[in-house]
Amino acid sequence: MVPEMERLARQSWTCVKSLAFKCKFYAYPKFFQGCFMDLVRRPSRRVRKSLKRLWIGIFFSTLLIMCCVYIMNKRFYENMRAEFVYNSKGLAQHYQGAHFLPNFKSPCWYEEAPSGDPYKNNLYLNVTDWHYIVDPFKKWHDDWLRRPQPRNRWRLRCLPYFYLIGQSKCGTSDLFKRIQNHPDVAQTLGKAPRYWARYRCDKHRPISLNDYLDLFDGAAETIESAQLASGATNYMIFGDGSTGTLSGSTNWEHCPENRDRDTQDEPQTTVSQVIYKLQPFAKIIVILRNPTDRLYSGYLFYRSLYRIPQQNPKDDFHNKVVTSIESFKKCINLHTLRTCVYDKHQDMFDVRIRHGFYHVFLADWLKVFPRDQILVVKMEDYHDRMKENLRRVFRFLGLGNLNATAEDTIVSQGISNKRYKKDRTFGEMLNETRWVLDEFYHSHNVALSKLLKDSTISWKSTWH
């Protein structure tokens, strides 16, 4: 029995030694060997000491295994990152300048359907934790697996017809919901895939364009069914409501188009240029809010979302605003305005002051998209005259007119994603804080009006 145990111990020791060699970790080799041999050859002597040494050996073996797993995972994700970046570039080059189907209003095309489950390896399902998209996608995927699959060699693929690009905390969720209630708009799996400005530029696991398109296969099926039923040109559309698309990725240096650039102070190629190369006739909708109010709303939202205690939020917000403004002014003294606006280090967790520089972000979009393809909506006007502004949005998207009953139904719906009930008890920010922010943003609000050549895009200031 003892020779058999000794043989097994030697095999175990060989495995540990091999594991240590692969991980380039050579500590305590004799220590391990003695641990195994003592326990087998002399089971009745120094048992306690041998057991102690055995448990220590197991502990270090576990560390070695973790070391190997880390190295293998790192190599795997590096290879996966290179593969997905290549796929994303390849798809963009493949679809760029593609001739979309003339009998569809949406930018659609047919491509060969893969065999088996095409969504099995989709990174939205397997990697991301963005449950606003992942949960409905999983439900749709489960339904797709249960239904009988037609033996169709081709499947319809579509890009969004319009992009509601921002800004955050400006009423984007409410506007997107009401647009989707139009009968000529196909339903999508959630509002914000956050592909262009976030997941496409993930440092370790970037999502490919093909995975992004998978999210819209349900809408594409709706559009295809409507087209087959009518036999004529289909006018149904759908959109992407990711608000971060306006301000671009906070990790822009990891985006494929900027990764090889020598200058890393600010993005040389923006999200707007990437979308334009892929889809030059896309419709862009921007809804903006007084940057002072937007900042305070965002502050309360993030603190409630992550359940941060709020004992005296008004004073805390004021102190963070003063600190952020001082930091931003120091940045301006050393760099250009655009560099500082695209610098993610200017953001605090719950006070993101740079997101209120609307004119800087919109200037990048207007460099590539014609002015008539960008619609700017002021949130305050949108809520005061909702029916009028919705008609304006529908006309911009080329959607059919609605009768009075349908319009009233859409307008009468409750407001989406409004301030949490417990946050309303805090009231408005301090007058001193509003004065500081109005002074800080005033010149930039003026610059926005000049950029858009629209004097109505402005906000009253308490600074004067």
C-alpha cells in the first residue's frame, strides 16, 4: 500500500512542479517534495508537522493555479480583443458605402444567415452587465430558440435610422419612449445599447459591430414582415437612444480609430466620424437642458442609483462643484478647451461638469453631418409644448401624421425616468451654487447659440 501511495505522491509532486514551471514560479520546490514524501513514508512520525506542511503546500498550490489562470485569461482576452477589433474594422469597411435595399426606408440589407444559433457568442449576452439591454435580449433570445426556425438562407440586417445621442439627464428616455409609440417605429430591445461610445471601445473586451446589429434583429423582423405584407416600400424605422454618443467615449484612446495615434491629448477621430463613414444619411436628434440643472439632476441620480448616503446633499454638491470648476480652470490654463472637455479625469463620480459643454461636442458632429440632419430640441420647451415638439420630431424623421386621438394618447403618458421620489425632498440646489454654475456655463451657452445659429437655444442666467 505504501509503494502505491508513494507512486501517487510522486505523480502529484510532478504535477505541482510542472505547474510551477509553467507559471515561472519556482519557490519552495523541495518544500513541496518533502511535504508529500514525509506523509507517505513515515505516516506515524511527525504527522502534525507533515499535515501542517501539507496544508501550506495546498495553499501555495492554489496560488500557483490562480497565477496560471490569470496568465491564460490575460492571453485569451488579448487575442479576443485583437480579433474583435479586427472584426469591427472589417465590418465597418464592408458596410461602408453599401447599397441599402431601396424598398426599405431603414438602412437594411440581406446577408447569409449563419447555421445554428447566431447569438450564442454575442458579448452583450456573455460579458456586459448592462441589464437594460441584456435582460430583454436574453428574453428575446430564449423566445427565438423556442420557435421553429424557417430554413431561410438569408436574414435581414438593419442599422438604426436615427440616433438620439443625448445629453444624459435631459429627457432622452421620455422622448425615445414617445417616438417608439409612433406606429411607423419598430420596437427595439431597450433604449441604449451604449455601443458606439462605450462597448466598442472597451479596453479588454470590445464588442463587434456584428454583435451590436444582433440587438436589432427583432426590429428587422418586424420591418420585413410589414414589407412582405404590404408588398410596397416599407417606411418603418427604429433608432438607438444611447445618450453617451454625443459626448463620445470616456475611453476614446482605446477606440480602434484612435489607438494608433501619436497624439493622445484628445480624440483625433470622434464617434460622429465613425457613424458618418458607415451611415452618412443617418438622422441625429439631440435634446439639451440647462447645464446647471442637468448637473444637479445627474448628481442626485448617481447618488441614488448607487445608494450613497445623502445627509446634506446641497452642501456636498456645492463643494464638489467648486472643486470641479477649479480643476477645470487649471486644465484650461495648460491645454485647449477641447482637450479638457474630452479629459475623463475632469469628471467626479457624481459631478460630471464637462458634459455641459454642449457646443464642443456638437461642433464635432457638425463637422461631418449636414445641419439639416441634426435636430436640436430644448428640454424645457419640449415639456412645455410637448405636442408641438413631437410633431417637429416626427416631421424630422419623416414619419406619418397622427390623428388627434393618437397624439393625445402619446402625450398623455407619464414622464419616463424622472427624478426619484426621495430625491425631490431635497429641493433645489443652493442659490450660491446656481450662481457659480450659471457664471461658469454662460459663455459656453452663448457659444452654443452661435454655433447653431438659433437664439432660442439659450437659458436664463442668474449670473447677470
